[in-house]
Amino acid sequence: MVTVMAVLALFCADLRPAAAFHRSGRWTWGTWGEPFRGQMRPRRAVRAAKVPLPRPRPADLASKVPLPRPRPAGAPKAEPEQPAAAPAPPGKTPAAEAPPVAVPAPPSACRLALTADIAVAPSIPDIHGSNGCGGTDLVRLEAIVLPDKHKVAVVPPATLRCTMATAIADWVRTDIAPLAASLDSELAKLVSLGSYSCRTFNSIAGAHLSEHGRADALDVRGFEFADGRSFVLTDRNQPRDLREKVKHSVCARFTTVLGPDSDWYHEEHVHLDLMQRYNNYRICQWDVLDPLPAIAPLLPAPRPADAPPSQVNGKDHKRIDGK
């Protein structure tokens, strides 16, 4: 109640002294006190600032600079313009931007070890065929260099992985060359029947990929000597002891050896590869067959008519004619 009365008294107070103050220019607050003595400074007149206005738009500007057309709804946004290339220095022509060059992989340890003193085997690009065919670190085995620098040609040249080519070269240099020396001759050629070929095992439809499809196999027909003689690995008429030595040498070096009597596909050559199997399992299927007889054996002589009946299980065997 007291607060309401105080507010009413404030609004009903005589405001004439304030009006007189504004007219006289002096602070006369009456009973409110005198915060300042003397005359108040008059306010300066506010002057209008002169702000320069933009020049009027030329009337012919619309005809000189076409306005951008509105982009249709759904149209793709325009690509921002690329900054122009810096001009070439005087006397020099700007070079065309070259495509990025693929850095070749460093040579493998096998490639570094297979030098020209061991084999003529230039590197060839990797093969990436269909159905998993192909391989990396490939070489073209053209010849094998013996320790005395004599070269044994590989006919035809074989496309192989470096590891397989190294195994073939070491086999010929270590095992076959001394074998030829025991025959008073030297090697001239290694005759092969196939190396890389993108096919299944024995070219059977639905079979697994052959090691030939991985460039990890070689089919060997035989060898030719400098004196013109030839040595075919599957020839029955070749000395049996020589064929036995070759069989033992390849079965000790390669993980797969397939020759005569392994199947019907390896009667005329010997298949060699380095296929990796569980627990280092190896396959050596090659029967060194004896020569066929020069004269076919005679058929048994016919049974005499007066011969007694033969015994079958303790009983007389009745002849077909009933006698």
C-alpha cells in the first residue's frame, strides 16, 4: 500500500521546475539536488554529411554486356573455368604434359642369379590371362650355358617362370652334360614339346588348371648330341641304364614327373614341373620300359585229338566237342 502511494506521489509531483530549467538552460532540480553547477553546454547542430552517390548507369551498357541467362531447372552446374597456364619463358615452347610413367619392379633374386653364364634367358613381361593363367617373373629360356661355355639350345624356346627355368638349367648342367660326356659326345639341343599354355590338366574340360597354364612346367622329348645322335627319354630302344639315370635325376629335382604308364597323355614325353603340394608331396610316375621283342612269341601248339582230358579242380574237363 505504501509503495502504491509513493508511485502516485511521484507522478503527481510538480514538473514545472524542470520545464523552467529547459527554458533557462540551467540545472534547477529544486529539492532533488544540484548535480552540476553552472550553465550546460549547448549541443552542436548536426550537419548532413555529403556522401558521393554512384554514377548513373550508362544507357547503352545493356547492349554491350549480355546478362547471364537463367539456368534451366535440373540442368547440371557449369564447371568453373580453370586458370590459364602461365606462358612459357621466351625462347622455350611449352612441353606437353607427359602421362605418369610406371616404375618397374626391381629384379627378383632368381632373376639376379640367372645370369648369362648359366642360361640365355631374357626377361619377358608378366602374363595375366583368363581363368588364373599366366605368371610373374617370366623368362624366355633360349639356351643353357654349360660350365665350359658351350651352349645347349632349347628348341623351341620355352616361356617359364624364373624358378622353373633355373631348375631346368641346373639339371642340364649338372646331370645331363656329364651323361653326354660318357657317350663321347656333347649336348647340342634340348627338345621340348611345350611350356606355357593356358589350359586345364591334359586339356580335359572341367579339370583343374595345368601347371603349363602357370608357366611352371616343361614337356621334354629328349636331347640331341653334337655327333647327330638323339636320345629320346621314352624310347624303349635306348639303353635302359641311361634312362634310369635320367629318371632318378628328374625325380630328385622336380615335384611332378609324369612319363610312360602314368596316363595315356605322357607316352611320348616326360612332364616336369615344380607344383607345390601339402607337406612337400612329390609325384614320380615314369616306368622305364624294356624293349619290345623283335619276334612275336609263337602261339601254343594245338592240343592233340588223342590227348587225355585235362583236369580242372580235380575233375575231368569236358571238351567243347563233347568227346
